[in-house]
Amino acid sequence: MGTLAGAPVTPAAPAARPAAAECPAGLADEARCYTGRDAHGAYYTMAVPRDWNGSLVVHAHGGPDFSYDASTPTEDLERWAVMVHEGYAWVGSSYRRGGYGVRMAAADTENARRLFTDRFGRPDRTYLHGQSWGGNVAAKAAETHGGRHGAYDGVLLTNGALAGGSRGYDVRVDLRVVYQYYCRNLPRPTEPRYPLWQGLPADSTLTPEDVHGRLQECTGIDSDPQDRTAPQQRNLDDILAVTRTTEETLPAHLLYSAFLFQDIVWKRLDGRNPFSNRGVRYDGSHDDRALNAGVARFSADPTARRDLSYDSDLTGRIGLPVLTLHAIGDSQVFVEHEAAYGAAVRGAGRQRHLVQSFTRESDHSALSASEYANALAALDRWARTGRKPTPASLARSCEAFDRTYGTGCFHDPGFRPEPFAAKVRPRPGGAHWPAMSAAQERAWSRIGGVGIAP
């Protein structure tokens, strides 16, 4: 397991210098691209516009995926090509391994920045960007590596998973136990029983297709409503109502609650349980009393919860301009993550460094290109001039970028998310933010082996 810095941040070996590579098709005529592999085994991709504005975007990859290859950062470059179209150089890392590890991913993101500066010199300005789980990674990188003078000048977090690991996954903890209460097929009565906080046992041979098949068996989720049996429809209705998730994202959340939990417990925490649902009362079903009497209950191992918190929770102690953009209808990383992050930053007394904005979109994986371009320009202006944007000013300035990209501007300046507890039932003592204070982080950092190993 790691130490205070998590994974080591060191320059790559000379042999790993970036090599010229083919750019994604949409950038072939306007940028030069480079690829390589750093000293820790992480793949990276760089792009430098032919008309470079002198500044750099360092991108944190989402996930966590269970494996990466050389195509991972190049696919990210293609997805966020708008940043290169706007004149920014770009670098992103695949991370050195798959699976969970926020501090590791933050260190690999910082390594990618250093590789870029080794090759092309110090940029005029450097901005961090992360989307989805990459938002957690970028926010952690800002807290752990952003304090060095001049390393980063601002942070853009889009649809970010900003509640951290110790609370952000409670919705999937609840889904795992509620699903088993109704469906009783993960495991089946004929299969060996195991604690549900494991997700799946370490030696499970189930595939994602197998798990989805059991979801279909129980709820008929892939069937038209008229083709579902009455028990299937009632199971689906109860699961969705109790877990406060959507039919669209239920399959993905269930897979995460099986396979990501398996990765966290068995590969990162040596079989220890970081999750709890003690004291949680579930409601919304056709029979809440029976549900609460019958659902599986468990308490976290304090050392496992500490290690997950240390690795992924955010202290809110930001010293750079941080701009967030979140789709209100994102049902995978729901918008209440922003409420958690805002509360953490306020709890640390750093709210002057944070602007949170919201759009009337629902796609988790991508926002409008016009909005990305606009947000990055607003962040750059804030970092250079000190003029802090507002949700209303972002809505106004987006129109100019939409004349170029034509993908729409969907800002809702008046929107404010509900508290995190409105979406996820808090555990006892779990309504206060930040989940990990800076003082707690310092105290834990003195414990040998704290955290999750790179």
C-alpha cells in the first residue's frame, strides 16, 4: 500500500521520450501528435497544435477501467479534440494499471505533465481536466500536486465523481444488497453464499454478460414492459425506487457493484471491507418493513474504510481556480456529487476558488463541444486576470463558441443541486463534509502502508 504521495512521481527514463505518431483523423491537419510509455508503464498521448497558444491541458482519464493499452489516451484525445481546436496542447495518461487507485492515477497524470514539459518546455499556463472518475483524479491531483508553485494554473471538472470513494459508492452498496433481497440470484440459493460487500468472490468466474443475464432474469430489464412478468416488473419497480437510480443506468451500476467492488476489496484492500449499510433505512418499496428486516447488513473494517478514504476522498483544500460543469440529467454520476464537492470546499474554507455550473443535458460521457471550449476559455481568463466567472456569465459567453461548433449551449444558471443525502442515504455520521479533512489526511499519512498501492 501507498504512502502520503501515493504513487511515486518521477520522470520517465530517457528511452521513453515521446515518439511522433499519427493524430486522430479530426486533428491530422492541425496538430502534431506523440505517444510513449512512461517509467511506470503508463501509456500517454500528446498533441501540439500547429498554431499553439502556449498553454497545456493535462487530462485525467475516467473509469476506472480494468485494463488499459496504448489506444486509451489517444481515444481520449479524439473525444476532447475541441481543446486542441481551441489552440491548447494536450496530454493524457492511460495510468500504469487498471483497477482502482485515485492517488496512483493522479500521480500518473502528473507524470504525463512532466513528460510534456521535458519535451516541449514549460507552457505559459497549465490546466487540469477530468471527466467522470477522472474528475476525482484531477481534483486529487490538484490537491496533492497543485501546491507546487506554477505546476497548474486551474482545474476543469466535468461530470465529475466528486464525492470520493468512501461515500460516493454508497448508492452501489445499497443497490448490491437491495438487488439481492429481491432477485436472490447473485448468488443463487444453489451457489455458495458470500458477503455482498465483496461484490463478487475473488475466485468468481462470472462475466459481465453473466451478471447482466441474471438482472434480465429477475427484472426483464431488456424486455418491453408488456413482455415482462408481473414479478419481474415489481422487482424492477422496487429496485429503482429504493436505490433512486434509473432504468437506463441500472445495468451499469449493478456491474460496478459486482466487479469494481471485487477489485477494491480483493486487489486493493487485501480482502477487507470498506463499506457499510448499518443504520440505513430503505424506503420506496411496496413493503419497506419486510425489506429492512430482510436486507443484508454489514459494517466496514475501519482500516479498509480509512485506506479507501485516504486514497480517494477530497479535502476541499483547493488553492487554484476550479470550474465545474455538470449535466443535470447525468444518471451515472448524478449531479448531487457537485453538492458534496461544494460542501467539502466550503468546509475547508476555500469556496472563493470554486465556481460550479450546470447544463440541461443528460449524457454522462460527453457534453457539448461549445460548452467545453467556453468553460476552458473562462477558466483561462480567470487564471490570467482574476476575473471569476459566474454561471450566468458562462451561459452568456457560450453563445460565441456555439457559432463555431454548433453543438448547443444548455446552461442553467439558476440550478442548484440537492444535498448529496437527498440522493444517497447517509450512513451514521456521514452527512458532514469534507469526508476527509486536511488534518485527517495528514494524520493518516503518518501511518505506514496507508492507502491503496500503485
